[in-house]
Amino acid sequence: MISAAEAMVRCLENEGVKVVFGYPGAAICPFYDKLYESQVHHVLVRHEANAGHAASGYARMTNRPGVCIATSGPGATNLLTAIATAYADSIPLICITGQVSCDQIGCDVFQEVDITGAAEPFVKYSYLVKNEHDIPRVFKEACYLAGTGRKGPVLIDVPMDVQNRMIDFEYPSEIRMRTYKPAFKGNPLQIQRIRDAVNNAERPLLCVGGGIFLSDAVDEIREFAYKAQIPAVSTMMGLSVFPTDHPMYLGMIGMHGLRSANTAMNSCDTIVMIGARVGDRAIRSPSFLAEGKNVIHIDIDPAEIGKNINVDIPLVGDCREILSELCRAEYTNRHEQWLSQIREIKNTISTNEETEGYINPKVFIRKLSDRLPDDVVCVADVGSNQIWTCNNYGFREGGRFLTSGGMGTMGYSIPCAIGAKLASPEKEVVAVCGDGSFQMMMMELATIVQENAAVKIIVMKNKRLGMVRELQTNMYDDRLIATDIGNYPDFVALARAYGIEADRVSTMSEAEEKIEKLASSKSAYLLECNVYKLESTL
Ligand SMILES: Cc1ncc(C[n+]2csc(CCOP(=O)(O)OP(=O)(O)O)c2C)c(N)n1
Ligand SMILES: [Mg+2]
């Protein structure tokens, strides 16, 4: 017999978990005590939300559920933003929280919070484990639920007394869940209809989302685009599915997207939306867009299809599986006229203007991507810094872009980058953030040092909550309030206080030299970039 706490650790080991991210407290101490004896590596973050974001970065690089841990009460509530962030982007997480003892639940005792209740709207599933013998089954199911179908966060809340009880441990080899059977294979008739629609279309367009990464279908989508000669655009979550200069690729669509990509969306006659959920920032007026077009929507989650846009050919299933099927057909229509039209509208929006004493963030991002390796992992935070990165980072073969798309959670980038770096230590991982978002996560510099994680950080310092400042300028008659964050702290001094190498860049003439220093450093590095306060997002 072993304790349920030890069983929780054994469950993770059985699932092949190597790294977990967390922050302890009394209610989760029995579990931590058993982690002491395990080979599973625990990363101590400096705030529980960052445990969730780091687990998200780790999950996105390994394509397996990331694990994060928090104590009851404030630990658990601190984790909520990360759970909601993962839910919005369908990132698989196992979130383990300690809970007060069963006999105290409902008594408002110290650090008691109903976390399964609070997280209910944005978990894929949650468990409050009151019977210690359920632990192995619950963990097995939770990992299966998080990592299959439409992926997402699963919460396991375990009261302290349950953790301390003894059980006979056996990890289940199979799962029996009668009500959960995600579709995998696409309906063959619908697949045939899509083949015909693509072949008969004059101006077909692929719109790819984050589902392509989640189903590991990057090779398949590129093959399909090539075979069927269909150009492609992407949502923010689908960035880096295609290399930026791929001849068939036109960039990111939407409110903050490229004109070329949006023009292609408006001009096509057939849209093949795949692994994308028709979010409002990507497609502002779905009914307007769909008018006169043949709309095909492929998604693992039937609830997404027809939710925001009327669909002519719906298809539920795994993107990779479906794309493999689609690739098996012969496509005779070369769409030559459409492709030449597309080449004409392909452009970039950025200017090369410079403001004295500042860097141009758009040009800077391009220079940064020119210098960093092809298989980079580039994480962007939220705000103007994110859009500068989305539209100007030149992704090449093997490169990967990560950001918080659905929630737009400030403070995501550095913890996500830490998780990504620990998942892929051989890769260069760079986080681009704003001076506002950096201050929501700067405590994680300590985690970087403690884990020796060679993450590169770019802080775009415009002394403003830039994107909101721009909104106030454009929509509120320039009545600027609560968006001036001042010229502090000195980020270079701050990084150095943690023992992290750091530098500052204020003119484009020194940009390449500063980027070179950052790129050639073998350890963590922070580069503060001075950006003009009124620099525009697009
Ligand atoms: C947690 C959170 N709070 C508030 C917002 C709203 N918001 C979106 S962008 C932004 C400004 C971000 O400022 P900064 O990080 O400096 O980036 P910049 O736009 O200046 O590049 C804010 C406040 C958010 N997205 N997330
Ligand atoms: Mg800013």
C-alpha cells in the first residue's frame, strides 16, 4: 500500500511526465513530500499563474499535457487565469491543486476555496477527488481528456486527508468512459465533397489555425496546399504553420492582420477553414465574409462548426487524419489565375521609418528573425509588441510561434518561454514582450536563473500600455488615462540584479550589433528596446 499522494506522483511517472511547474503550500504538502523521492523535475515558479503558462509552453512544444501544481485557496485562484488562458487556446494541461480536508469542505476554513466551481466555465473537465481509490483512474482519465479530441485543461483537486490515505496502487491500462468519444476520422463523403469543392473552385483559400499544431499536421497541411495548389492565410494561433515567405502563404488575417491576407479572404470563392474557430479578432463579420462563398469548416470540435459562421461543408475530425485523406486525391485544377492574383496582393505593411533616439520595432523584429536560427521558438506577449512580432517575424522551416491568442493574457510570454525552453533545450527560445506585460511576470527572472534556462527576452519599452493608449487615441478622442506607465524600472539594471546579462538599444544603427550579442550569448539575456511612445501597432 502507498499513500494517495505517492500514487499521484506514480501516476505522473506512468504518464511519462518529466517536468512539472508549481508552487507549494500546506494543502499540497503531502504530494510535494512524495515528489521529493521522484525523478520528476519540479520547477518552482514565482507565481502560480506562471506555473500554468510555463506548463502551457511545455505542452505546446511536446504536444503532451503540461502539468502545473498549486496549493488550495490563493494558490488555486492564482492559477485560474492560466487555466482560462489554456482553455481559450485548447492547450492540454493537468492542473493539480491541494484542497482542505473533506470534513472541512464548506466550512470556510483557512485557504478553502471552491476551485472546481470557480474553474468550471473554462476547464475541459474537473475532479474533486474524495475517494482515495479513485486517484489512479482520475489521473488516467484526466491525461486522456486533456490530450485528446479538442485539447484543454483538466483540473484535479485533491483534499489533504485524501492525499494522506493509503491505497493499493495499480495504474489502469485502459480507459472506460462511455460518454467521451471524440471523433477522429472524418466522414468519407464529406471528404469527397471537399475534394470536389476545391477542384471546382476558381479562387480557393486555406485558413489555418492552432488546431494544425495541436494535431501535429504541419507537414500534411503544406502538402495539401501544394498538391491542390491552394494559397493559405493563418489566424494568430496558426502563425508559423507556413514559413513567412512560403510562396503559397499570405500572412495573418484579422483586425491586426496583413492587408494581403485579409484581401485574399475577401476575394476568394471557397474558404477551407481548418483547426480555426472563427474568432472575432480573426473574422469580424462572419456573415459578411461568407456571402457568396463556399465555406468549408474542418474541426475536431463539432461545437465550433456553425457556431460563428454558416458552413456549406462541415467536417468533424482530426486535422492530420483528414488532411492525409485529402492529400490522397489527385487535384487537376491548378488555380493559375488566382495564384498570380495572390502574388500581386502579397505585400508587407511595415514602414522603415525611424524616430530619432528609438528603434523601429517592426524593422527590429525582422532583423531579429534574420539572425536567430530557423528552428527558433518565438513567444510574443500581448499588446502592440505581439502584433509587431506576428506581422514582422520571418518564420522559416522548423520555426514556431507561441502566444496567448484567445484570452490575450498579458504576462504569458516569459513563463511560456521557460516551459518551451525546458521542453526543447536545444532550441533558441525568445520572448518578445511589452514594458507593461513584462511587469506582470518579471518575478520569473528568478526562475530563469534557478533553472539555468537560456531564454532570450526582448522588452519593447514604449513607456505605455501601448495598445490601449492607441485605442484611447483613436476611439476616445485622445483622452489618455491609465496608460502611461513611466520610464521605470530600468530593465537592464533589474535583469542584472538577478544575474542575467542585459543591454539596451535605442537606435537602429546599433540594432544588428545588439542583436548579435543577444543571439550569441549562451545564457539568458535581456535586451531593452527603446520604442517611441506613439509607435503604432500596424
Ligand atoms: C492581464 C491583462 N490585463 C489587461 C489587458 C488589456 N491590455 C491589452 S494590451 C495592453 C497593453 C499592453 O502593454 P505593454 O505590455 O506595454 O505592450 P505594448 O502594447 O505597449 O506593446 C493591455 C493593458 C490584457 N490583455 N491582459
Ligand atoms: Mg508598452
